Amino acid sequence: MSSCCDHDHDQKPTAGATDGASKPASRYRKVAEHRHDHDHDHDHDHDHGASCCAPAAVLQPLPASVAGADGVTTYIRIGEMDCPTEEALIRKKLGGMKAVHGLEFNLMQRVLTVVHAPDALAAVLNAIRSLGFTPELPEAGVAPAPAVKKPWWPLALAGVLAIGAEAIEWAGLPTWMAAALAIAAVLACGLTTYKKGWIAIRNGNLNINALMSIAVTGALAIGQWPEAAMVMVLFTVAELIEAKSLDRARNAIAGLMDLAPEMATVRQADGSWLDVAAKAVIVGDVVRVKPGERIGLDGEITAGASTINQAPITGESLPVEKGEGDPVFAGTINEAGSFEYRVTAAAANTTLARIIHAVEEAQGAKAPTQRFVDQFARVYTPIVFAIALLVAVVPPLLLGGAWLAWIYKALVLLVIACPCALVISTPVTIVSGLAAAARRGILIKGGVYLEEGRKLAWLALDKTGTLTHGKPELTDSAPWGDADIAPNDAALASATRIAASLAARSDHPVSQAVARAASGLALDTVDEFEAILGRGVRGVIDGKAYSLGNHRLVHELGRCSPELEARLDVLERQGKTVVMLIDDERVHALFAVADTVKESSRLAVAELHALGVKTVMLTGDNPHTAEAIAAQVGIDEARGDQLPEDKLAVVEQLGRNGVVGMVGDGINDAPALARADIGFAMGAMGTDTAIETADVALMDDDLRKLPAFVRLSRATHAILVQNIVLALGIKAVFLALTLAGLGTMWMAVFADVGASLLVVGNGLRLLRR
């Protein structure tokens, strides 16, 4: 029954606002488009003991104002803005100002981003102050101090006074005594509610503060002194209890920030070591880590080796061996040895910081159920309010009913009119699901994807680096075109050197395997190097043009023959990928490489099938290799020789028959990832692009996170449905009791509080998964 449960029923679309549920045409706009409608964070600004401020570790300095083509962008911190009640008031107030071009609400940080005309800042700040809020502008990058907690004694005093009023009425003592105690109780704990209620009514918003103010005032007016006092006390207590419960959802995300230590041991210019605040360490500094310490920043090991527990980032259960040249990440734990690493990212840009930022941004993308609940709540409160007015007026006027009795029933209906339990059930559940996924190394970029995951019908997967380890090794090499050339003669060595010279310029795993196999050879200089997407590479060596490419490229260059086809068929049926060295005249040599399948891939595909999700593998390798790998993994369908546009076409085709997901880790997967209903990026730890553009980022290469995601999505949806049934069911029961003359105001408060706590507790169960 908290004040965070109300909506602006006359909300106007704000310039620049975007529906986070829609799938953008470009993945690189996705982050920006998901930063609207942040009405999912429900810690409260309570005046009776609960802190209205996020943990100090989460409150970051505000960035300075920025001038752009659309106007000036100003970041404003509003300490009282932590739930949709405040957002609705601010959105309605500022949305009607012509000088305001766009609004973004970050309820996690309590930051309002306003795009406005250059001379409109003063008017914006005055409008915010008129709502009873205190706006704070950036101040030299200084983080704000947490708000001071309100004293608890006024609420305790109000409780004692309310109980006293009840006792006086029960004992039959003079009414004026009960009235005096009741009024004192309401004043002790309800002034803030009245103030907020008046502001809401003045701005045309029937939020919980307005409803409660009307209900309590009405009860006092008809002489229900003890009940009016008790309702106000119970309402205030309910806010505190709910705030404590909802803090868990906030802290589940805020606690991620605590994974990284505040200090780091940094090498100084004279070779000494000094403990420095992690946020003061710059890229290029060398940091020392002792056994048992948490790593403070992202970096690359320069000396020493250790085993590192990366579970806080990836969800992996086993530590990973790390040595010189290997990356390390902020928030992970050094378990064994001591080592030094060179910092590669500042504290604000570590992988951990990007994860936290992504989860915060994810709350701006409304899930389908939340959009339904918001729309329902938009009409629910006005309808019940209208019913309450009819109940108060119609029976006395038309049926001869007693005015006080029917007005009392109407006041009970006003308490029931608050859709608190219904509205908070969805964001708490979604935030809990997002946080639970993040703890397991699954970074979900919005509630819409968390909920849509349960509908996955098809999952398309890339092969190299996704189903396989992505580090194929050279298994066969042979000359071609001259039957008299022996396999180990100088001609093969020359062809291998040329092929390795071309391959070394490419980052494709197959090319890298060819280059590694020739690591002892002196490579040639390659001029005019060019990567041929989906086919291979080409370049000029000693004035002669060569290509190193796959079966498709050989066909396109007209260098294929029945004999070569037969040889390729034998190798490809063994699950090997073949590339050939080609010049302007003929094929010089064949190089076959083979990749190994991850054991986790087999397990993941089996679990996906058990969940009813069909799988298809899309790879640029030849069809025979694709079928061989698919058979090893248990994939339903395999398609080879897939160029980026081919993968896109397959995903579009599958998307006509249900929700389709795409799993990939390369640039060539980007079009298909963008078109899929849910795009999964593999091994995103430390990769800026993957974290920023994927719908779901798997922080390591374990495909078993895919069925875990589907199961979490289904559990989230089940809890959402349960919460909606609970909230509406309890409302319906007490609506019927009230109309039957059996409901009282304090019963309605208890019912609403109980429903709110039930749905919050039910939603928080996801954190224990």
C-alpha cells in the first residue's frame, strides 16, 4: 500500500520517449531506446524511518549539462523521486512545457534527464520545486551524501495515540477524548501524506496519497475517530514494511557494486607500492594483487600467475588458471598466487561497471505483463473512485439509506481503490529476475526479453566459438594439382608458408589454425590484403595474387574439378573444414582443420530439447562439416555455407512460426542477431560491443546458460501471473465484503498491505534461484 503504486492517468507522450518493448531496427540504438519509462524501481521516500536514498556506493556524480542539436541535456537528481508516483507527477508537469523536448527517468539513481531549450532550465527547476521536490544539479562531479533517516518516534507516538482512541471508544468514555487522540495521531504521522495528497489532487492525479487523504478526512468528518487514526498509522507502517521488502530488489543490483574493492595497490614511479582509491587509478597503471584479494579493475597480467574465481561475473563454479597476458576483471577473486596486472579500463568502465549499468538500464524496458498492468491500473482507480461516489450518494438519495453508513462504505472503497499490490507485483518480479540472472552470468537487457524467453520456439546457433571451442587445429595438409609432388617436399613447404602469411593477417579461427601450424616458418610480406566475407582472404606476395579460401570461394573462382570435389567430400564428411591456397591458375594446396565440440554444448542442447525448444545450426562451413558437428551435438537441423545474409534469411523464416533466438559471437552474426526476437551474445565478458548491443549477454562460453535463461523466464512469468491473481483476487473479495456491509477501513488497509507484501515476497523468490 505504498506510495509507489500510482500512475499518471493523463500521461502525455513525451518528446523523445520510446517504447522499450519494440525491437529497434538497429541494435546499436537499443541501449538508448531502453532508457525510458523507468517506473520499475520501488524503494520509497519514507518519512518515518526508512531511508529514501540508495546505498552510497550506487549514487554516482552527475555528469555536466551537454548542448546538442535537440537542445541542452541536463541531469537533475531528485532525492524524493524513487517510484512511479513521483515520476507521474513530474512527467505530467514537465511534459506540458513547450521548452521541454524529452524526459528520461532513472529511478535507481533518482536522476531525471531533461532535454530542454537553452534558456528553460530555471523554469524546469521551478516546476519541479512546485511539486514539493528538491532538484540538485551537477556539482564538479561530487557524489551526493545519503539522505538522513527520519526519526521513528512520531510514528510510535501516533500508534500509541491511535490505540488510546480505540480504548476510549471501547470503554465508552467521552467522544471528545477519542477525537482529540485520533486527530493528534493523524497529525503525528500523516502530515506528509496530506501534503503529497494535496499536491497530487492539485495536479489532477488520484494517487495513493490523495486517496488516503480523502479517506481519512472523510472518516474524521463522519465521526469515525479511532478508525481514521488507525488507518493512517497502518498506512504509514505499511509503507515502512513494504520499503524494507522492496529494498531487497534494489540491493540485489546495488550489491553488485560492492564486488569491486574501493582500494588498489598501485606501483609508483619510484617502484614503491601505494594503496590508492580504485576510482583514481588510470589506464596503464600497474596493480599488485595478493592471494585472497578481490581484483579492483580490469587489466592484463604482466607478472605472476594464479587461479581466479570469476563466478561474480560469469557464474562459473570453477576457478580459472591465469598467467601473463591473460585478462582479469574487476570483482573477481584471486585465490592462489600473487600477480601484477596492467589496468586496461578505468573504474567507471570495467566489465562489472558495464554489467551494473546494463541491469539498471534494463529496468526501463517494460515487459508485456507490466504494460498490461499499467494500462489496467490506469482505468482501475478512476472506476473504483466513481463507484465509491455512487455508493456514497445513490443509496441515501434513491433508496432511503443512512448517509453516514453509505459514506463509510464509500470511504472503504477508496482504500480498496489503490492498485498498489497489482502495480508493484510486476516490477519487483522483473527486477528480481534480472538480478538473479546477473548473478549467474546472464545479462538480460530488459524485462521484455526476460518474459519473452519462455516463448522461444527456435534457437539458431553459430558453430565456431559457440558450439565448438573456436580453436580448430590443422589436421591435414597436402599439395594439389600435381600427382608427382610428395606430401613433405619443398612445394608443400612453400605453399604452407604462403598460406600462413595470408592466414596470419586474419582473425578467423580457421585462418589462425593454419598460421599456428606454420609458426616456425619465416612469413612473407603480404600486400593488398583483403578479407572476403564468408569466403576467405586474398593478398599479393612477391607480386603474385593468392587467395586462401573455402569451398564456396573455389567454386566462385572456377578452380573446382570432380577430383577436388571428391577429395573435399571425404574430408568434410569427417567434420573437417577445408581451405585451399589458390592463385590465378590453380589450387596449390589443401589445408583441413577440425574444431572440437564443447561438452557443455551437448548438455545445453539436450536441456533445450527437454524444454521444447528446437535448434538449428548456422555456419559458414560446408554442409558436410555442419552435419557432422550437428550430429555430435544433437542439433535438430544444420545449414552450411551460410553467409551473413543467409543467416539473416533463416532467422526471418523461422520467425514467422514463433519466437526465435539467435546465438553468436562474431561480426558475421550481427544481422541475424539483430533480426532475432532475442539475440544472445556468447562470451561477452570484457567485450564492450556485446554487452551494449545484445538482448542477452552470456558472460562466459557455457551454453548451459541458455536453458537456465528459459527456465528463469518461465518461472518469472508464472510468478507474474500468480501475483496478478493474488492482487485482483484479494481486491475482489474485499470489494464484495464492503458492498455487503462487512468491510471496514482498517480491514481494507490490512488487506491491501497483505496483498502488497504477498506479491513482493513472491516476486523476491526469484532471487533465491
